[in-house]
Amino acid sequence: MWTKFACIACFLLLAGCGTTRPPHIERLPGDITRIESLPADAHSELSMVALSQLGIPYANGGNTPEQGFDCSGLVNYVYKQATGLSLPRTTFALFKIGRVIEEEGLQPGDLVFYNTLSRAYSHVGIYLGEERFIHAPSSGGVVR
């Protein structure tokens, strides 16, 4: 019994040591688009503004730090603050204005879309670099 427990505990400890990414930033899940009208130097500013929103509570329809954010509200806020661009408000509309790119060409500020509600493009996050993105996940969650 104790041997089995010790093996499981050791495995969990070693598995936790194998990750190098911060705990509040998740790995890339899906389709990627790039907003073409960005200034060349906007990519790092987008990442900085996005990271400053870590921990803001999720709010359906929210689009400010005071209200909280849903996923597309976070994208809208970050882009507006970092670049002055006003983007569409829904994930599908955001996807349609971007250009699909290959994962190898990712740059900070690119948008990452995936299926969370059994329909395409139902969630969006912002790519930060090093296969990580930031997003407002769901009710009861926070920007991570």
C-alpha cells in the first residue's frame, strides 16, 4: 500500500517539475489568426497589456477590468488599449477579420481560437509567445 502511494506521489512530483510555463498561462489549443493592420512594434505591447489583466474575473459580456471580461471582451480591451484598434465583439467576427496563419509563424498578439461549446470559434485567446496564450476562460474563472 505505502509503496504504491510513494510511487504515485513521486510520479506527481516529477511531472510537476517537468513544466516551465507559469501556472496562469495555458498552452495553445487551436486555430490561429493574425490581425493584419497592426503596427510592426505592437506585438510586445499587446502582450504587456494582456498580462496586466491576469486575475480579472470572468463576466459574460464584460469588456473592461471593472466589469470583468469574457473572452472576446478581453481581446477587444487589450487591442484597444495597446493599438487603438476597435475590433468586432464576437469570437466568430474576430476570426473572420483575421488571416489564418500556420503555428510556425506565430507572433505575440495573434489570436488563438478553439471549440468549447461544440461549435467552431466559440472561444478566443491572445498568443503571448513560447506556445502560451492568455484568455478569459469561463464563468467563475479569472483571466489566466
